[in-house]
Amino acid sequence: MVLSRPITQKYKDEIARFVENEQVLCGLDCSYWENNYAWVCDEEGRIFKFKPRMSQKIFNSVVAGFDEKHVSIELLVLKARQLGITTQVALKFIHRMLFVSHTQAIMASVKEKSSQLIGRIQNTVYDNCPWWLIPMRTTKGGFDNGSVMSIQSGMQATGLAQGWTPIMAHISEIGDLPD
């Protein structure tokens, strides 16, 4: 694309201010980021802008209650299948990793294939965010702000998060874990 005329300094300043404003808003408000910049993938591989389901809104209100009390968010969610809770938790974890340096997180499911779907959520969100909003990726699951998410399986030979201490953990289908 060729610009027909040079960009004025005023317009450059407006763009810089917009980017800075979006970075601050997204960093301070997970819901703002989800509603404006989170894209997810459905079972058929279609990518679309995230719109929370009713079950996810209810989950968010429960999490908000813990947040307002400034206490640890520790939940055992007994639910029906396909309510989008793992996706919602993944979005919260990804938001934290993108906007809070040195966040360490683990997400796991019992089966390797289900764990790979969690990784797909992370990749879809990251790949569809504007480059100016997020840190660069480094190693698998890591970012140049020092944050990292490990996607593991409950059936792996070693224990989950063995050798390190994540500050955030989500284990799906925990009742099916043998140990």
C-alpha cells in the first residue's frame, strides 16, 4: 500500500496516543481486552471475535467477587461440558501473561489431545492480537516480558508443573487424573 501523502506529525501523535491508551485500558481491564481484542477458534476451526456465553458471564462475576475481596481465586468448578469455562480461564491467563510481566501459568487437561486444544486457544488469541498491543514471543509459551505458560497433560510421565512454581494453574477434567 502506497500512501498518497506523508503522515503529519499531528496524525502520528494521535496514533501514538491511541496505541498508548489501548495498551493501558487493556492492561487494566481484562473484560475490555476480551471484548475488543480476543479472538477464539471453534471446534470446526473457524476464528471469530470472542463474545462471552451466559455461563462465562456468570463465571466472571464469581471471579470478580474474589477479586474485589483481594483474596486468592481458587475454584473447583463442577459443570456440564462445553460451557466455555476453560476458554474463559485461558483468556484470563493469557491477559495476565501479556500485560503482567513474569507471570507463570500452567494449563492442563487429562488427555494430550485436550491439552493441545488449550494451546490452540492461546495461539489463536496471540496470533490475532495487534502487534503493538502484545509482547513478542520467545520460547514455546514464553514472551519477552518474562511471562510463560506451559500446556501439559495429566497423563504425562512427570508430574504437572514439576520443577517450577506457577502462580496460576488450571487443570481440566481433574477427576479423571489417575494420580
